[in-house]
Amino acid sequence: MPRYVNFTLMGKHRWGLVVDGGVLELTSSPYDGGPLAVEGEDEGGVRGDVLPWDLLVLDPPARPTKVVAVGRNYAEHAAELGNDVPAEPLLFIKPPSCLIGHDAAIVYPTGQTELVHHEGELALVIGRRARHVAEADADRYILGYTVMNDVTARDLQRKDVQFTRAKSFDTFGPLGPWVDTDFAPADQRIRVHVNGELRQDSTLDKMVFQPRFLVAYVSRIMTLEPGDVITTGTPSGVGPLLPGDTVEVSIAGLGALRNAVVAVSGS
């Protein structure tokens, strides 16, 4: 089950392969066919000893040019917000600047919003340039899957009648902890807990538009570059986050993404 992480160690961003007890540093990124050994480095694309988790700061496990998000992709979530399920995927863009990694802090934009919601989601990471991809070929373009929290200022979303401001604050895109290249979406359970309380609980098979279809659909609109992220929508049960909360999004067989919420003066 190859899992790749992006991490910071001694001030430098690096790619790693998850192994028993920690992470092996890679000599290159996992995009475009997998990690490749650099001349003079250890054969197999890794170097050094296993790095223990407690030495590492986990960064988002993707370096996208864009995050393409899908709204209202679970019928029950569309209903809880008073919306219909769209006939085609409802797309919006989150900027890469909103992304943070596992255990990084979500900063509550004090003074700019009064209602911030969690939205636990399955996300996929593109591994090679994709343009006009057939749905049957979509797996060839997907590096793997990860977990995302599409944090949303719900009051601003309602006020603006579109998603850009509400979804784009710095830190409103927790992503991680890794990219799993063997994960195959089916009926795995997706859950969100806030301070240990279960808020969202559903299964991936309830998505209206499945990941392979989304890769094909999006690639007919815009070119997807290696590292780009498509996040596939949230189930019902979205609810408020407040400074001091800890939110965890988990997907069975894939992993758990945990982040604390903090208020910073002037945020």
C-alpha cells in the first residue's frame, strides 16, 4: 500500500514514502510515474534511514496549481442546505494558498465571518497531465487519494451566492495526511468528529458523481496538471467550528486528518 507524504524537516520540504515506523525520504516527487532515483543516490529512489514521525511536520501531500472542488455531490447534503442535486457536477476552485497539512491549525477569520463549517471529503491527486480523459482511462491519471476538509464560511457563501470568498481563506483547505496510491473508492465510511463528537457519517458510494467521472468531466474543461487536486464533495451533517475545537476527518482504509481551530488577532 504505497503512501506518499510531503514533509518539512530542518526547514526543507521533502517527499517521503510511508513505511513501518516512519518515513523514507524520496529523491524526487511521486508524480509522473513514481519516484525516480537521482544519479549518485541510492537505488530505488529513497535515501537514508527511516525518519520517525515525531521529527516531521506534515505538509499537504500535493503541490497543486489548483484545487477543483465539487459542490452538492451527496443528495442528503444538498437537501440539508435547501438545494437540489445538480444535473452536472457543480464545480468551484479553491486556491492552493488555502492548503495546510495534518495537525496544522485552521485559523478562524475573526471579524470576517460568524459561521465556519467543516466539510469532510475524499480528494484525489492527479499524477500526470490530463486533458480530455475518457472515464475508462481515468485511473491512469490519478496518483492516489487523500482526505480533505473543505472548510467553509457558510454565512459568506450565502451572502455572496457563490463560493470563492467563503472557501478560500488561508488554512481553509486541510489535506492529508498522505496520498494512498492503492486506495479504491467504493462503500468506505467517511466520518467527521469535532472534539470527539460524531458530526458527519456516510459512505463514499453515496456520491452522485464518482471520482473517475469527475476526472473525465473536469479534464474536458481545464487541463489538470500533476499535483492538482479534485475534492469530491461532502455528505450531510456539516456543522460549526469554533476556536478551541479539534476536527478530525477519517475515511476507512485511507486515514484520518486532524486539525485544531485557532483564533489569531487580525486574522
